[in-house]
Amino acid sequence: MKIVVLVKEVPDTYAERRLNLETGLADREANDRVLDEIGERAVEVAVSYAESHPDTEVTVLTIGPQAVPTSLRKALAMGATSGFHVLDDALRGADLTLTAEALAKAAERIGFDLIIAGDVSTDGNAGVIPAMLAERLGIAHATALNSLEISETDIGGERETSGGTITLTASLPAIVSITERHPDARFPGFKGIMASKKKSIVTVDLADLNIDSDADLPRSIVVAVSARPARSAGLKIVDEGNAGQQLAEYLVQNRLV
Amino acid sequence: MTELTIDPILVLLDVSSTGELATSAAELLGAAARIGTPVAVIITRPGHGQDAAMAAGVQGAQRVLVAETPEVDSVLAAHIVDGLVLAYERVNPSAVLISNSIEGRDVAGRFAVRTQNALAVDAVGVDCDDEGIIVHHSVYGGAYDVDSAVTFGTPVVTIREGGVEDRAAAANPIIESLEYVGTGRRAATIVSFAPEPAKSSRPSLRGATRVVAGGRGVGSAEDFALVEQLADVLGAAVGASRVAVDSGYVPHSYQVGQTGVSVSPQLYIALGISGAIQHRAGMQTAKTIVAINKDPEALIFEIADFGVVGDLFTVVPQLVSALIATKD
Ligand SMILES: Cc1cc2nc3c(=O)[nH]c(=O)nc-3n(C[C@H](O)[C@H](O)[C@H](O)COP(=O)(O)OP(=O)(O)OC[C@H]3O[C@@H](n4cnc5c(N)ncnc54)[C@H](O)[C@@H]3O)c2cc1C
Ligand SMILES: Nc1ncnc2c1ncn2[C@@H]1O[C@H](COP(=O)(O)O)[C@@H](O)[C@H]1O
């Protein structure tokens, strides 16, 4: 079985994230760049399947800047077989259309039975890339899965929907996306880290994938960015037996009840 | 000015398994009415179309295209995309608005690729000026307002659930049926649907005007009753931190934050929540924030308009009684 896992490097959410007010792009200096947590969980799903199915090959695929191989190494240390990095200046600030095109062509180049993605990225908040890839690749999608079972021929899983839970199946090849209800990623052990140093990361650019980023296609662009004023702290009281009462008064006075 | 707002705006409405329009319908139609004439597409199981179309009219659809197909119960998204494509070809809209629900995102992604249009996601509003449609987004937990536009073509926009305040005036819609055969693309099969146990009468989190949320400090599923009690006195929705959800105190759908629901209520009360940055990302745009936490250093106090350093198990019961007393 060949599994491709889509991982994305994002600004660390543990620190205040910043946008460049001129370009609308993420300010790369403001935060450490890390593998998106949901992508790590997707790697976990793939490598734990590979552990019990030894003829499985797991390729982690990403589009991102030069620094990306550091975070790809982490996925390799967790147990992925190899990495595939699409690197091109024209991908800076790429919209969803171009991102999906590049990921789809890269996945085709790698070859796959199953693609595993995160449901939503913490910086893009889009949650559409998996469905876009499914459409481009002519395969089924099963997104936002809270649970996932993989067999040689099919996948199955559950997703929440308005008013209940649905159980889905799809025959391979297919693309799935998982939610953070999946287990946390393992810590790569010393052995994993050593082994990852020998694993290969292929780097390609858009020309290698026969993609013309200047093609006459509609693109989504940022036209304005502004920062909201930061919030500040207001009144803080220490309970000395009547804080509940005081809070009730505050709510009533401010017409919040 | 008026000629700018007469273009058809195609709006895909989600319908529940029991045939009701999703609460996002009013928001989508409201957003559409702001930039043009709302034309709804409803793709639902046989027998549900007419009522859903009438309901869409009440919420502002001027025209409704309805398709009924049993496949919506057995095939994931494919028939909805096929139907939407057909409606798009018939209506030739100047924008397509879709809910940013899980179902909506699937459809939006496939639809944008198939029709070769650009996609703008998680919008909290739309406007139009003489250059076209502007999409408003609130990013990084409300720290930035970003506007986007598409270079040409028809923007496909997903609208954040509970994110739009516009509402359209009721209309008496022209209802048309949309006859089509699915294109039979590869899709996942829906094997079964398990309805969730009867919903409480509490307001839902998305779009709520008041929210009371509990975190790890609440300590257990049983003690979450205290959070619910305060919520009920205030007529508020109930939310939770990720730790509270992961610990099984409440269902996943209660999670507020970066990877949960984003809320912007008039009042947000955080009980036993530390205020981790990822939690704040989902609630810091609330008008008024109240926090009760026994740790005076808790991060949540940095953004609280009214903070109580104290034990939630003594402060909340007193607050509840005091609020009940003021009501009498
Ligand atoms: C990618 C990513 C996404 C995330 N997304 C989310 C998200 O969407 N939502 C989210 O909430 N978190 C999210 N998190 C997790 C986040 O970092 C925190 O771990 C989480 O918010 C902490 O939850 P908490 O405040 O309930 O728990 P803690 O941080 O453990 O805080 C519990 C608080 O309760 C207080 N307390 C304890 N007992 C009492 C008492 N009796 N009375 C009063 N106060 C008491 C303590 O002083 C403490 O401040 C995310 C993390 C990552 C990495
Ligand atoms: N630049 C990228 N490189 C690799 N995978 C990505 C990229 N962008 C999105 N994805 C994948 O698509 C998922 C959903 O992302 P999004 O649609 O941006 O919210 C992510 O969790 C990743 O698995």
C-alpha cells in the first residue's frame, strides 16, 4: 500500500501570530514554524498502519518554504518512509487553487492508494484542500473523519454531521481527512531520529510538475489587511466571599442578563 | 447603486436529514441579499423539497431551484456538487455562497475545481463595490481583518457558520425544479446515519449571543452541570475548552477555539479555563469577557473585562442564586 500524507508547516499557534500588513502574508519572523498538529496526527495514522502492515510506504508531501525540510524530518523520524517537498517562489502566498493543483500533481507523481490529510489547517482555516484534490484526481473523498479504518481495498470511518454521526466507506484510491479526535502524534525516539537522517526528501519546483503559476486562471487575492486593537484586562477581583454577588451586579449593570 | 445589487447570487442551502434548513440558511441568504438577488439551490431527499423551498423564501430567497434525490442519503456530496453545477450553469450567478460546514466545504472544494473558479473561505461577510465582490475574513482568532477578492470569474465563498449578521427580507419565491442525473464520479458511500440524542433547548454555540464555557477546572462530566446551570439562568449556549472535550466532560461540538467553534457573543463567561492562546483564538472577539479562575496568573485574565480570582465551585452557585434573585 502506498500512502501519501499531506502535512503543512505553519506558524506555531503557541505564540501570537502576525500578518504582514502590506502583503497580507504570514510574518515568517514572528513565530517558529512547526508541523501543523493535525498533520502530525495524520502521520501518526499512517505510520501506525505501516507498523502492522510492513509492505506500506508512507510519503509525506508538503508545499512550503525552504525551511520545510526540518519539519519534514520530524515526520520521517516518526516513521514515514520518505518526503516530497514542492518548493517554488511562485508558491509564496499561493491561493487554494494553485495549492491544490500542485499537491494533486505531486501526489500523482509519487503514486498512491490512499492520501491522508488534516481536516483543517491552523493557518489557512480552509478545510477544502482534500475535496479539491479529490476532484482533481477523480477519486472519492471522506473528510473530517473522527475515526478511520484502512484495509487493502477500502477505507471506512465516522464523521459528525448536523444532527448525528454518519458512517462512510470508500474504495481505494481515495483521499481522507482526519480530525483532532485522532490520537496525538508519537514522540520520535532516538532510533527514529537517527534513521530519519538516511531517508530521502525529494524537492521539486512547479516546472518539474508542469505547472504554470501564471496560467490565466482566476485567483483569490488579498486586497486589504488591518489589525484589530488588542484587548486589555479590565477589573479583576479576588473572591472574599461575595464575588458571585459582585459579578451578578456587574452583569445586571451592564445589561448583560 | 441599485444596478450593483441585482445580480443573481447562488446560495447552496444545507438541509438536515429531517428536511429542515440548516441555521446557516438565513445567514447565507442574508449575505447574498447584501450583494445581489438571492437564488437558492436545495438538493434534498424526495418529499422534502417543497417545504424547504418555502422556508428558503421566508428567509429571503427570491428564486429556489429544487432537486430531490434519494442519493443524498447514500452518496457523500457527489450529487450535491452535480446539482450545484447545473444550477450554476442555469443561473449564471455573480457569486456562489456555501456554508463553511463540513458538508459545505466538501462541495465548495469540488465545485470550485470543476467550474475553474477561485475560492474564498471562512468569510464573515461580503460586500460589493464597483470592482466586484469583496469578501471579509477574520483571521488568527480575530486579531486581523482581511479582505479578499478574486481576479476574475465567479467567486466561490464559504461563509462561517454564525459569522454573518445580515438577514434578508422574506420573499415569495419562484420555485423551479432542477432535473438532473448525477455524473457518477467516484464518491464515498454513506453506510449509516446515527441521529444524536434529542437536542437540548439551549441555544446553539454558533452565533449565540451569550456563552458560558467550562474547562479542565470544572473537573468532571458531573460537575459540568454547574456550567449548564449558569448557562440556563442566562439563556446562554454552553461551550468548553479542548481539554474539557478531550476529557469527555462534554461532546466535541462544544469546543471553542482555534480548532473548535469561533464565537463572537455579547457575553462570554470562562469557568476554570486557563486562556491558552488557542482557546482565546475562538472567543477573544466577544463583546464582554468574564473569567472565574483560582489562579491569579491565568492568561484568561489578560483579556477579561471582569475577572474573579476564586474557586468556581463557590463563586458560580452564588452567582446563580444572585441572578435568580434579580429576576424575581
Ligand atoms: C493546534 C492546537 C489547537 C488547539 N485548539 C484548541 C481549541 O480549539 N480550544 C481549546 O480550548 N484549546 C485548544 N488547544 C489546547 C490549548 O493549548 C490548551 O491546552 C487548552 O485550551 C487548555 O484547556 P483548559 O483551559 O480547560 O485547561 P488548563 O490549561 O489545564 O486550565 C485549567 C484552569 O482551571 C483553573 N481551575 C482549576 N480548578 C479550578 C476551580 N475549582 N475554580 C476555578 N478555576 C479552577 C486552573 O487554575 C487553570 O487555569 C489547542 C492546542 C493546539 C496545539
Ligand atoms: N501547503 C500544503 N502542503 C501540504 N498539505 C497541505 C497544504 N495546505 C493544506 N494541506 C493539507 O490539507 C489539509 C487542510 O488544509 P486547509 O484546506 O488549508 O485547511 C491540511 O491539514 C493538510 O493536510
